[in-house]
Amino acid sequence: MAAGATTAVSVEERGGSRLSAAALIGPATFIVAAGLLIPILILFRYSLDLYEARRFVVEGYTLANYIKFFSDDYYLGVFYTTVKIALLCTFACLILGFPLAYALARTRTRFKNILIMLVVLPLFVGNAVRAAGWMTLLGSRGMINAGLIGFGIVDEPVEMMFTEGAVIVGIIAVNLPFMVLTLQSVIESIDRAVEEAAFSLGAGPWHMFWRVLWPLALPGIIAGVILTFILGMNAYATPVLLGGPEFKMLAPLVFGQMQLGNWPFGAAVSFILMTTTLVLTATSGYLMHKRYRR
Amino acid sequence: MTGLMGLDRRVIGRWALTAAAALTMLYILLPLVSVIWLSFYRQEIPSFPPEGYSVHWYGVIAGNQRFVDGLLLSVQLGVSATAIGLAVGVPAALCLSRFRFPGREALNNVLLLPLMVPGVVLGTALYVFHVEAEIATGGNLPIIGSTLGLLSGHVLVVIPWIVRLVLASLAGFDRTLEEAAMNLGADRWTTFRRITMPGILPGVVAGAMFGFVASFGNLEMSLFLVGPGRTTLPIAILQYLEWKIDPSIAAVSVVQIVLIGAAMLITDRFVKISRVV
């Protein structure tokens, strides 16, 4: 009710406005600060502790967990796999997503809303459900193998489940809608007349794309690339279900370590995951801005 | 001549573009189509082509307590988290759009933060926080694995969606309408109820839907927060799939697809989804 009583307070009315502003935003800020920032600080504190099998968590101020991660070939391998897959999937999403985003932005059919909902629906049904779909398709007796054998392309079923390829195919499908929707909204805001102008000045479609559309869509491209990269880095369900128990990326590694009870190391890997994601997205955003700012 | 060739290239370009767009669409939808297909197989083993088709797996899952309980818990969590999210998120968005104060931009970012933090990190952080909180209260309050702990996590996930989408619809709202209402003698509460609320309703509905879906589908964070014997639907699906895939889990997936599709269609009646995503 306090919300309603204070909404109409105009900016000019200084008296009491500070109080009502605080009353409006206070509860949400409290929930996020207490529920997110404090837990993350506690998690960071844990990452400086030590773990001993018999005594569980031993308080300390040490970087041992971080050093352990970066000096162990197994964990470094998990790290490289994660970054590699995230980069690859982001690149694939950009190439595959752009044509669909453009078509959706420029279509004049009355089915546009339905088409967009068909892109949003997979995004909303969750990663586990979509992984189930890929398991149906990629299994040794699944649809793709049945098709390959049926057409005589192979004699024996191809082992596709529990491979890095399956994880990549799955993550691209998971992240594509995010890329398509981000690009579509920015392309929609670009005036069609500039494309026509490029064409009437003699540019071919390829030239028009590189010289007009790409630079104008760049803010959306950067946003989409950053979003899909973050999602790729943090993928959990897809690597667990399509990669199998042997395949490890960083997010499943965090969960595994926490389950084993090694909280300090799990906390450290959490921070490595978060920091790497932030640093790489900040750098790529900066570089792309710089490269294309003319 | 060149003009004609230019036109040809444009026609070819358009066809290539449409084909590429259609392929990407197919790629996005393929897993959903295949899981729906699997749910109608007659035999249990998911080998293609199926021996026949049947709907009996839908009956099988209705008798599976794990899935039914998971669905109920997920719906309860989603509805409660969205309600709380609306109660705190809509006022917060109003404050951010109406007042200019130092630190406003920072506060805005703080409220969007739960979207930025990876689900696994969020889950880990909340888990250790719950453990610390239970230790701090002397173990008198059961926090670890409690429904309340799970709900507080889901509220966190919902808030950014509501703040973001309500804020977006407030940006396009004409404030002179409010002044007109007040000049005509309406008090602030009436003005909010009769003028502001209808104006920002599309953003509120969209925020509520996105928030609900974010909560309903949340997997990574919830994995850390569920208690023994109580799981949400996405976790139940994940754990089953880690063990095996068969038409019954496909049927569960289809139930989730239908529920979310229905939520989208209902929302679409209030606000065109193509305008808010």
C-alpha cells in the first residue's frame, strides 16, 4: 500500500520524498543485498579456508585452493575445456543465429508473433528437457543413428552420446534463442531505409551486410555474444547429461566438489568461474567496441 | 544489366537467408520435437523407429509420486516467489524511474545482479550462507534444505526480471496522465490504481511471467537448496535422466512444455511476447 501512496510524488516535491523513495526500493534492495551479496562474501571467505578430510573445513587465510587449481593438470584441463567450448558455442550461435534474427526482424507475415514464441518456448522449458531431446536423437539406437544406418551411410551405430561433440551441439541449441532474440531486437531498431540505400548505391547483399548492417547491429552483437558466452561458461545440465560422468566443465566441477564436502575448494572454483567469465566478457566487449568504433 | 544482376544477387541472397533461418529454427526446435515424439513410443526402450505408438506413458507418470510432488513444489515455489517478487519489485522499479538520487545506477545494478551471477555460484553461496545462518542461530532454526530457504533463493531469481520489465514499461509511460488525474481531484492511491497500474500492466504481466518461468525452470541454484526427499520438477527430470532415458521421462518433459507454452499464450493475450523479449 505504501507503494501506491507514494507513486505520484513528483521529483520536485522534496519534502518526504527521500523517505518514500527508500520505502519503495528498500525491501527489494534488502533481499538482494542480504540474500546475494552477503552469501557471496561468505563464499569468498570459505575459499581461503583449508580442507582436511578428518576435520572438514579448517579456518585459515590461504590461497592454497587457488594454487591447487592452477597447478593441477586435471583442473587446468577442465578450465581449458570450459573456455574452449564456451568460445566455440558463442561463435556458432552468432553465425547460426544472425540469419534467423534478421528474418524474424524483417518478416511481414502475421505469424511473426508465433515464430518468436517458437524461439522463446525452448528457452523456457529448461535445459534438462532439451537434453532429453538430444539424448533421444543422439543415442546409439536414436533417430540420427537409425537414419544413418537406414540410408546405408554407416553399418554400425556411431557413438555420439557422452562426447564433447554432443555437449557442443547441446549448448549451441540452448544458447541460440538468447542470441537470436538479442540480435532480432537490435536489427528491428535499424531503419530498413539504410539497407535500401546501400542496395540502390550498388552494394551487393554481402557488402550491405558487412558495411551497413554489421556496424549498426554491433551493440546487439556484443550484448548477444556476452550473454551466450556467460551461459556457455556456466552450462551445467547439458555437460552433465550429454557429456556423461567423465566429462567435466567448471559448473559440474563446483557441484561435485561441494558434494564431496570440500567446500573451500568448491568455493575457490566458484570464484575462478565467476572471475574468468567477467574478465573475458569485459575484455571482449572492450575490444569489439574499440575495433569497430569509427 | 548490372542493375538486373544486382537484383538477382538480392533474390539469391534472400533465398539463402530464408533457408539458413529455417535451418536454425529447426535446430532450436529439434530437441523439443524429438522428446514429444519419444513420449508416444509404445515400448520402453527409446530405439527408433518405435514398434508402435501409445499414450499410456502419460498415465504412468501421473502415478509417479516423485514427478507429481516435484511439479507441485515447482508450481508453489514459482507462484509464491513471483508474488513476493511483484510486491517488492514493482515499488523498486517505480522508485528507480521516479527519483533521481546518488547511487541510483548502482542500486539498479544490484537489483539485476542475481541474473549475472552464475546459477551454480548462486547455489553454492546460498548453501554456505544457510549453513552459517543455522550455526549462528544455534541450530534452532532448520534452514538448510528448508522450503523457506529454497523460496528465498527463488525470490532472488524473480526480482531482476520484474524490475527490468516494469522499468522498461515505465520508461514509455506518460506521467502527465497522473498529473491530470491528481488535478481532477484523485488522491495518490486512486491515481496509482486507476492510471499508473493500467499503464504499466504489460510490463507487470511480462515481468511476472518471466519471473515465474525463471523460478519454475531453475535447476542449478535449486540443486544446492533442496532438502532430502523433496525435489523440484527440473531436478527430478535431471536426476532421472542421469540414470536413463525412456518415454515416461519424455512424457514428463511434454507436461512441462505444455504448461510453459500455456503460460506464454495466456501472457501473450495481455502483452505481445515479441515486444518484451
